[in-house]
Amino acid sequence: MPHTFSSRRLQREARTVAAMIRRYCRDRHGSATELCADCRELLDYAHKRLRHCPFQENKTTCGKCPVHCYTPEKRERIRAVMRYAGPRMLFSHPLMALLHLLDGLRRPRRKG
């Protein structure tokens, strides 16, 4: 993964969103090996937002976050990805899906 993150928690979140976008792109856009340009741009954007998250390792999942740092257009795109890929993650990446569900139970606390 070309991006570095400040904690193992954020590294896991980055891997999860990448797996969801890969699944969505493969199934919806027919991209077998590489992400299409739109999905690559969305993944880069998601990683950028993770790197700048004010909660860092104390963050919940983005869907449960009180701070909406995605632009409205990107928020709608990532929601479409999550709605499609989320349920399918239980079969393709069960541990990753379970950890993501547990992360959603966290209460976000700002670092510091």
C-alpha cells in the first residue's frame, strides 16, 4: 500500500475501504486487475481523508462519524460502494468485515 498511516487502526481502515472499492469496481465496472480511473480517484480521495482525520486511531467508521469530511459528491459515491460491497465482504473478507462492524461501535474521540 503506497500510503502510510499513523496507526494500525487506520491501516486496517485503509485496507477495508480499498477491498470494498476493488470489489465494487470489479463487479460493476468489469475491472479485473486494475481499478478504473473513477474508482482509483475515489480510493485516493478516501486515503487522503483518512490521513487527515481529526480522530486518527480513535475514529469510528466514516459512516458513523460526526464530522463529514467528504464532499457531498464523494460521500454519495462511497455510500454506493459501501451499500454494494459491504454485504459481500462477509463472504470475501469475513474478518475484515467483522472488524469493520466492531469499529462502527466505537465512539469517536479527538486525538490529544
